[in-house]
Amino acid sequence: MVLTTWHISAKLLADWGIVMPRMIGDGLSRREREILDILHRKEQATAADVQSELPNAPSNSAVRALLAVLEKKGHVTHKEH
């Protein structure tokens, strides 16, 4: 079985500096910001890890879809182990 972990992209970290701002900018939903907060805090996480940290968590497939959207926007990357 392949384990996929998600990370905040190096570009986004460079844009943020050391501390992640509360508001990342226009174009991100509340859920997307929550997911980025979780990834910033944990440094890397699986979709299940993210799901377990979200308030009123959506399904695992919904979390994976949101992670894919964030990757398309350039905010996160993933690695398969």
C-alpha cells in the first residue's frame, strides 16, 4: 500500500517567512485555510491525519479533493512513500 503525505509547498513557506499569517489571501476557502493551518503545524500529514484535525470533518475523499485543489493552486505538495 502506498502512503501519501502532504506538505506545504516550499514556495508558500518562503512567501510566509517564519510565521504563517492568519489570512493567506483571497481565493482560499475557510476549509482550505484550516487544512493549511494543520499542515503548517504538523509539517506533513496524510489526508486521514488532516481529516482527524478538522472541526466537523468532511469525508476522507473530500479532504483528499481539497488537498488536490490546494496542490493545483501551488500551496501544497505530496509525496508517496
